[in-house]
Amino acid sequence: MNKIYLDKDYKKFKITQKTKKDIINSPKEYMNCDVRIRMGLFYTDEEKEEYIKKSLSKPLPGNNPSNEKIKIKSKI
């Protein structure tokens, strides 16, 4: 009899540099994965956190004081 696990809590999977190198070095094991994953074109957890932190530290376009309205002089 097959059991269906819809609400089972699984252990969190942490992606590290070691995981990334393992995927790149053993492509036969990951043939069913996406091409980007097989080539190692994904973020590790640390890289993802750094990217999010860097993105959130940037000011929004409307909140930047250097984006004040510029007066355009017409030649007419």
C-alpha cells in the first residue's frame, strides 16, 4: 500500500559550496535536474542572503534625493 505524505515536515536542506561542487563534479547523478542546476548556476544559501541584503539596502527610485525634478529649458 502506498502512503501519501502531504503534510510531512522534512529536514531543511542547506545549499553550500560543497553541495554546489558535488553537483558540478557528478553530472550523471543530476541528469534529471534543470540545466542551470547541472552547471552550478545557482546561489548557495550564503550567496542568496548576501544578495537579498545588498538589494534591500539600495534606495527605491522615488526615495533617492538625487532624482529631483530637473527643469528643462525650452529653446522655443
